[in-house]
Amino acid sequence: MKTKLFAAAVAAAAAFAGSAFAQDKPVVKLGYQLPLTGNTAQYGQDFRTAAEIALARFNSAGKPFKVEIVFEDSRSDAKEGVAIARKFVDDKAIVGVLGDFTSGVSMASAQVYKEAGMPQLSQTASHPDYAKISPWQFRNITTQAQEGPYNADWMKARGYKKVAIIAEQTDWGQTVVSNFADEFKKAGGQVVFSEFFNRGLADFRPLIAKIAREKPDAIYTGFFYEDAAQFLKQMKQLGVTIPVHSTSAAYNQQLIQLAGADAEGMHLTATFLPSNPDPKVQDFVTAWKAKSNGVDPGQFPAQAFDAVNIMLAAVERASPNPTREKVRDELAKTKAFPGVTGETTFGPDREPAKKLAKTVVRNGQFVAVEN
């Protein structure tokens, strides 16, 4: 009996010691600014879910330290973003930050991180000038400087000679138009119509009617899935059958759910497909669906998942005692990082070298195509 009691006491002591040891692990903090409320809240909520999946896996992998992520709601507002950046900078335990969602908020916040020397990695800021702000800014998403020419060449190869271009009235939307139009014209194409619209536009029909009058061979668009679904549905309502191409910003399973059969035939670029048989992609898809009622992840959650993992890898390489400068330097050394959006390598300009895939909506699914 005494032997059993002694063994139980030893086991209890070991369990307590193990628990105490786990609690005594040093903690490294990261900040993540993202929209959790407001018109773009769904994107921020998806980023948070993806980040939590990545963080849980990292912390359960037996590392000698633990990482915590502090999430702050920017509401996709530049003033809020700047306030959050100042809060993160003042927290000396935070050695790196992720976000924001839009280029505008990311770039406003970047001014604070630039002055303070805080590494910032955005999963979606695609404005060409973002990474130029300072050596502290990184991104793992393709920019319109890459997507625009890629899509222009693709559409020219498909035989389109005359195109109409529409995009949301933002800094990002302007880069969609300029980067595509310059390359398309250089290749001998003609832009017969170009116009901007306000995000969240309820009625695209007057704009669609204007486009139809110009009789373009195709339409190139710069919008996110909510506007894309509305635009496609209203095109069908008006009986307009002009082919539509778009950027990766529209790539989201919600586009198909909202537009239904009206999304059929839409072409767009992407860096992530949930149907990709790569084991790491399928592993992420399974984890995502378990937290998202069985819905496939879109490209942006995949971008966030990779961004968090890239940052965590940099923190680990900068350990022990990672500092903001060490984390920045390790981020800059990122080469062929094996993410679910493909390999990521940061060049000297902290821009990612990534491959784009051509996709089309076919039978209610995003399908990879060659042309």
C-alpha cells in the first residue's frame, strides 16, 4: 500500500513539475492588426482563424518557448491602424507584427513601424509602394505589378483585342487598372472603357450598360468577392455575356456561393487551390474546414496561414532572445518557404517570388486551366 502511495506521489510531483516547466517557458509575443468588425470583418476573422491554426501547431511542437499573438481590430480604418501600431510598438515584448488587410491601412501603420524598427509582414497588402516604405516591411502576396501584366498576357493570348476595365475606387484599384492597361496596350491591345466604382456598390447595371455599349471582347475587373458576385449576377440579369477576368482578390468560395451559376466561366488568377493534392495543402484544408463548418478556405486565409508560419519560423531562427532586429533579419533570409500558397522567397526588396495559377469557375468549382 505504501509503495502505491509513494508511486502516486512521485507521479503527481512529476506532473506538477512538468506543468510548472511548461508554464515557465519563455513567451514571445507577436501583434496582428486586422479588421474584426466593420465592412471587411469577414476577411479579418478568416485571418484570425488561420493564425490560430498555425499558432496552435507551433506551440504544440515541443519548442523551447511559447508564442502568443495579440489580435487588435483595425476595422480597416487607417487611424485605427496607426493607433494599433503605436500600441504594438510600445509593448516591448512584441518582436514582430502581421497585417493589416488593406494596403491603405498597412501603409499607414508602416510609417509607425518604420520609425520604431518593427518588422511588419502583411498577408494581403498588394500596393506596389508598400514594401518600398522601409527595410521593415515584408509581404507574402503577389502585387498588381505582377498580376496585372500576367493577366494582360493571358487575355491577349486568349485572343482578346479590346477590353473594358473596372476596379474599385481605392489605391489598390488604381494599381489594378494601371498595371494591366500598360501591359495590355504594350502587347497591342486596346482599352475601350475604364471606370472606377465605390466598394459595396448595390447596382452595377448602369456601369454594365456602359460597358456593353463599347462592345469589348472581355472585361478585366479589380474587386473582391462580394462585389464580384453582385456584378456577375447583374450581368446575367441584363443578358450581357462578355467574358470576365479578375485578379486573385476575387478568389473566394463565397463568390460561388453568392453568385451561384452566374459565376460560371469567370477566369482569375490565384496562388492557392483547395483541390491541390499537395499533402500540406490538404492538411490545411482539413484543419480549416473543421473550424469553418466544412467550407473550403479561400486564398486570403491561405495567405494568412503562410504569413504567420513564415513569421514564426523567423522568430525561431532568431531565438534564443529574439529581438525586433533579429526577426527582421531572419525574415529577410526566408528562402523557398514551403507554404500552402507555394514557395515563398523574399528578394532584396522584401517582395515575394511566387507563382500564379490560372483558374476558371467550372461546375461550381475553381478549376486550374492552362489557357
